[in-house]
Amino acid sequence: MPLFAVTGLATSKPAPGDIPHPRNNLMWVTEHSGMIGWGEAARATFEGDDRFRRAQRWFDEVVEAATVTDPVARPGTGLTAFGTFSFSKNSRDVSTIIIPRRILGWDEHGAWETTISTEENPVITDELVESIRDFGHVTMAPGELDEDAFTDAVEETVELLAKGEAKKVVLARDLDIRTEYDMDERLLIAKLARAFPSCWTYCVDGMMGATPEMLASVRSGHLTTRVLAGSWPTTQGQDAAEYALRTSAKDIAEHRYASDSVLHALDLQASGPVRANGPTILHLPNVVHLATDFEADLAPGWTGLTAAGAMHPTAAVGGTPTDTALEIIDRIEGLDRGRYAAPVGWMDWSGNSDWALALRCAQLSSTDPRLARAFAGGGIMERSNPAQELSETEAKFSAILKAFE
């Protein structure tokens, strides 16, 4: 049925306590802006190689049929959808686009509220807010790939790289997180947003985390993207980590492969020159990264989501050459990554969008409210040391685990 979306100004920025329920929320939070949504006005799922373009086409059809009243006219206002996509076309986890019934948003200019319904004049009533509760004692256990299996996988991959089968392969491992009481998305996201204000904190269909890597942010047809590849844990301090990263030939080469893969994709999508800034050092509490930012004007026919789909998987999360790296990942890592390291974000009816990579993340179980599956990975090069790569995943796990402290 056609949707009716109405946006108006709100008096203040929302707080976690304004969200009625502990689960099934939609959240996108940055240091200076964000949106929180709940309820479902529409939902669609997608699988296969063309899942990104089919998702965009579905949303375009919804927008075309909708009646949108949006006097606020800022990114994220009007008819807006949230999405989370699978890393692989063969994943058990489907890619999902959700249009909520209600959205509270804010940016540096103020706050707004959007209601979306199949009724032209719906009756809006405030829902009873469930109390935000702690989740008690937390335990962690190895997932499908434990520490020994991961270091074995790194060793095997290094041998393949030495033979010239690929230049870089990104390997990941997982952890099972279990809480004493039911997990509350509102509390988890609030903790992550406070711990990592410079990241994009997200929760879509139970996929939640705080990512430092933006794949495709579009405003008025202008795209920006950030490539992160090459990392060093900050266990010995920020200065020591930065020095180690700047002098690491392995990490510098790894970053170059990731940047080249994104630049190649942007050359096909841009209507003009692609501008680059980097590599620079991005400092986070748990790791430092080599970072390069790109920007370009999108060519006609491209959107933030289709651009993200064309870039996925970049060498930062897959490897290079892409097809060979993915084959090695399937054979040696063997994980179903679900939505880990795939695009997650939002898009609005005016063409604005943010699609980041789902990193530093956990997928909350849809059947067990006390279970989540966390992921972390790293780029493997011919010079990689298995123990050091394991340490890097531990540092990256520490980000999502802050939500459970």
C-alpha cells in the first residue's frame, strides 16, 4: 500500500529513554547528528549478486508511490529507510531494508520527527516506554573460528600469498557473547556512541556496532568515502602505535591495495575527477588506522546504495584480487560472515544516504535475546605474523565489547 510520510520540527534531540522498546530499533548516531526509529511501515529482503540494485529499485518504487510532506528538507527527513546487507550473496543472513513508522532525528540545525504510515491521517499515540535495564553478567566463548584455528588460517594464507596466489586476503573470526539478562539495544548503542564519538554507531535489524569506515555518504549527488586498511593496536600507547604503523611496509602496502580498489570503482561511478586526501592516521581508543578519504560527484543513475554495492567488497574487507581473495576466504576462513563487513546505513527520498561498513560489530540473535555474535578481522599480507594478526583482532573486538562492559 502507498505510504504517507510527514516530517515536522521537534523541540529537542531525543535520548535513549525516548525509544519505547529494547529491541527491533533502527539507530544511526554520530557525534553531531543521528536518527532513531522504531516500528515497521514497510520491510523487504534481498539476496544474490544484484541485492543492492534490487533494494534501491524497491525503495525508488516505494518513494514514487508515496505522499511525502517534508518542509524540514534536510538529510534524513521525509521518507527514510534503514538497511543492512549480507557480506556474501550466499550468506544465511538476508539483506534487509526497513522503513520505520516513526523517526526522531537531529543535526547541528535542530531536531525533527517523521511519521510514516499507510494511512493519510494516522492517529499518533505515544507508546509506553519500557525501562532500560542492564544485562548482568557477560560471558564470551569462541565462535566458529577459535584463536588456534585463526592463527592456523593466517599461516596457511601467508603460504598462499608467498606463492603469488593473491596479494592480500582479509581473514575474520567470531565470538559468541552471552548475557545474564536480555540485551537492550538502547543501552548498547548509548555505550558505543559515548565510547566512540568519531565513529558511526548503528543498529539495523539487530546488526549493531560503531564503525570508523564510511563506504558511501551522498549529499546532493556528491559522494565521500573513507578507506581504512593498515592497523596497529594501541596497547603500548597512541604514539608508539602511530610510529609502528607509519613504518610498517606491510600495512602501507595493505592500505595501497584497499585505496586502489575503491579508486577503480569510483572512476566508473564519478561524473568528474576523484579527489583524494591521505593516507593520514586515524586515532581510535583501541587501534590506529591508515586512512584515505575520497570524494567525487556521482554520475547520473548512481545512488549511494548502488555505489556502495559496486565497491563491495573492497580490498579493505575482502582482499585483492577480489575474486581470488574471496575464494581463499571461503576455503580457509570458512565463516558465514552474515552482515559483517558489508554495507549498513540509511537512505532518504531526496537521494541522501550514508552507507558504512559494518565493522566493530555484533549481530544480536533474533531467537535468543541473550545471545550475540561479534566479528573482527584483519588484512593478511605475505609478511603477516599470525600472533600479531591475532592481537589485531583482539584490539578490534575490544571496541564492540565496550558495549557489554
